[in-house]
Amino acid sequence: MKITGNEIIELGYRPGKWFADALEHINENELNQEEMENYLDQFKDPDPLPLNENPADFIVNITAENESEQDNVEKVTKTMQTLMKTPTLVAGAIMPDACPTGPEGHIPVGGLVVAKNAIHPGFHSADICCSVMLTDFGKTDPKEVLDAAHSITHFGYGGRERGQQMPMSAKLMEEFRGNLFLNEERLISIARSHMGTQGDGNHFLFVGISKNTGNTMMITHHGSRAPGAILYDKGMKVANRFRQILSPETLKENAWIPFDTEEGESYWEALQIIRKWTKENHESIHNATLEKLNVEELDRYWNEHNFVFRDGDLFYHAKGATPLDDKFLPDITGPRLIPLNMAEPVLIVSGATNGRNLGFAPHGAGRNFSRTQHKKSLAHKTIEEVFEEETKGLDIRFFTNDIDISELPSAYKNAQNVRSQIKEFGLCEVLDEVMPYGCIMAGDVQKNAPWKKKKKFRK
């Protein structure tokens, strides 16, 4: 009698890619019931992994300087204690810029966790490969650089319109087509339209002067835009399918894809392709600015600070942490970058793995309050008054022409406190500082969002 998939399911097996080959083997060899059950043993789901009763240790590289920071540090520490119960995690750390991002157990910004043989999409979130790139423009006037960059870059929702798009390399498009997670023409079309865009939130284009050389430097900050967000959504769905089998007790947000599976290897490859896309995106803006000014770059380097880094079977998930150890970056081009806020220098740093940092440094200044809380705290002043007070002497621009006070300096932690804690905990060494001249950010994109315009038009 021919065995069907229904009979295997009735024996307690979950349908999978192996079903077809197993059925063929069973029927070709006419296995009896006992032989069939012995053969199917190899396809049994593993016993579910419980949460760790003794969570892995994590290193605390943050101290509270005031009452509001005390509340922040307590929340970050508590969420890390719950997070470290996740069965795959073996080590972790929190940086001086740490702040919670959601309910208890979610990885905080400024958090770093090390997983064994597992990739957790929720730990890099939708803004995969959020990163910074610096180009040295020599003695070019910083205003000229900012003006040229302003005419070239693109902030806000969506991608560039047809006719204004920046080219995406043919080689990169082929890599998209060859990957299990990225091989959709719709996704490739989106990747093409988002090339040369920076999005919104805390992403920026910063121009400043090197403290050491006096040269003008341009720094961009953004991630993988819609292509990365789409990959994240797909990754979370796959991870949660595995979670239901491997560890139902684990929070949905902390689900993982085992690396030693077809899905795990394909997802890791997809992350590397998205990394290349993001680097190419930075380069497109920098190269176009150089070309417009007819200037040659004197130096350039970049690094991610929201990504997954691999060392053997250990996967370092940095939710806002700057990699220092060369083993984490396949294309080392120079030191690393730590931006603080638009009115503070961008730090140029170097460092190595030590007993406190796991090979990473902070990625910025972080927040003690949500955007909404910060806006409420300034409700007694006009937006213009706040802007004037906090950006005096600087050329600060918002792409939408609508000031976003949730991105002004007071929205962030005290930059000097972050710097002092970098030194206190020996996290990295500051080599140079890019002193601020000016900055472009998205602005208040919600004010005239496309869906609001449509709603207004319908009325």
C-alpha cells in the first residue's frame, strides 16, 4: 500500500521540504511500519528549548548621571536580564548610549548580544545595517559641501521618482536575484528607487571640520531603507516558524533562524547583500557630491552600527553598537565613527576587544526620553525658539523645511556624559573629532505625509 503525506503527519511529523524525498524512499523500498518509523526518526522535531533558568551574564558599561538617567539605566538593565534568558544567548553588553525600545525582554538600543549558531532578525530590527560613512573633502569650503550635498541627497518617505533615481550596480542586482530572500523583481525595483535616499528619523548628512587636519569632512548616516525593512519582515516570519518548533516560550521578537539550515545560510547571505546595497547607497551620495564640486576624495571610511557580525559559530547582534575588532568587518578602510548630536563633534575612534566591550563601542548619544515625551517637555516654548537656542552658530537644515524638535540636541543624552563613560569603561580611543559646521535631516515628515495630503484632497 502506498504511503502518503497524511499518514506521516498522523505520526506527529510537521510537513517540510524533506517530505517528498522521505515518501519516495519509503514507497520505493516498501518499508513496513516499524522500518518506516525507524527511518522517520531522523526527521523528528527537537525537544523544545526552555528559557534559560540561569541567564547568560552581560556587561554593564553605563552609569546614571541624574534621576532621569537612573530610570533609563534601570529599565535597560531589567530588559537585558529578561532578554538574556533566550536559549541561544551566551554573552551580552550594554553601552553608555543604551535606552529601551519596547516591552521588557526586547533588545535595547545600545545593546549587544552574542548568540550561538543563530541569527535573530529582531535584534537588528527593520533598519538593517544602519551605518555611517565619512569622506574627506580636503580644504573645500564646508558651506559649498553642504550646499552641494543638499541639492543631491534625498530624505523622507519612499524612494526617488523616475528620472531622478541613482543607478544601482548590475552586479548587486544579480546578487539580489540569486538569493532566496531577495529574488523578487518588486523588491529589486524598490532597491533601485531607494538608492541615494536617507529616510527620516535620526538619519543625517553632517558636514564639519577635522580637529586634527582642518579638512572638511562629510558624514552620512542611514541604513538599508525599504529593501532592508522587507528583508527584516521576511526574516521574522521564518524565525517565528522556527520558534514555534524550537522554543515556543521565547518571545516572538526574540525568535531566531538556526544558521546551520538552508534558511539560516540564505538569510546570512541576504544580510551581506543588503550590507553591500547600503554601502553603495552611501557611496552614491558621497560620489555625486564630490563630482558636483569637482573635488577628489582624500580619504573615506565607513562602519555599520546596527547589524549582525560573525566569529565562527558566534553571531554578535549589535542593536546600536560600533564594531571595533577588525574580525567583524570584511572591508576595513580606516577608523570608526561615533556621532553624538548635530551640535557636537563626530568622534573618530579606534579600539580592540577587551574585557568590557566584547569588541564594540557606543554608536551615538542615545535618548533618555521618547520623542513624544521630549516634545511635551518643550511645550512651553515655540518650535522656533527651541531651534534658535539649540542650533546657534550652526547651519542646520531640514529637508522638508519643517523643524523636527525631536532631533535637536536636547532630545539626546548629554554628549559629555557619554564621552566620559567611554573613557571610564575603556571602550575605545578617540583619534580625532569632526567639529560641526552644519547638518541636514529629514525634518517633520509626519506634518505633510503623503497619506495626509491624500486625505485632505479627498475632503
